[in-house]
Amino acid sequence: MNPLVEFMLLNPGLADRLIAEHVDDGRRYCRMCALGAQRGYFRFPCDIRLTADKAKEFESRGPAGPPPGGF
């Protein structure tokens, strides 16, 4: 399992918070992930959002375990 997904699963509410913060700005960029001063933003979905989505997906599967092949 991806260690970041595992970390999110061990910290209740973290994936939900990250999903709420890392959203599309309407131009296909993440509102939260700045590249740096005057350089713009990362494309949406960003890696943080994708990882949080994976954690929520795993969470919704319940105790059955990860899908075949893992994440």
C-alpha cells in the first residue's frame, strides 16, 4: 500500500480535509498547490488530491483489504 494512503487512513478526517482543500479552480488547476511566486498552480487533480481520493476509496471498501494488485 502507498505509505501516504496508509498515513491518511491512520489519521481520521485527514483525507476528507485534503479533498475539501484541493479542488479545481475552474481552470483545471488546484486551488491549494502553488508552484511558487508568480509561477501558477499544479494541474488538477494534483497528487495530494489523487492520494486522498485513493484513501477514501480504500476506506469505503471496509475491512476487506486493498484491491488486487494494491495501489
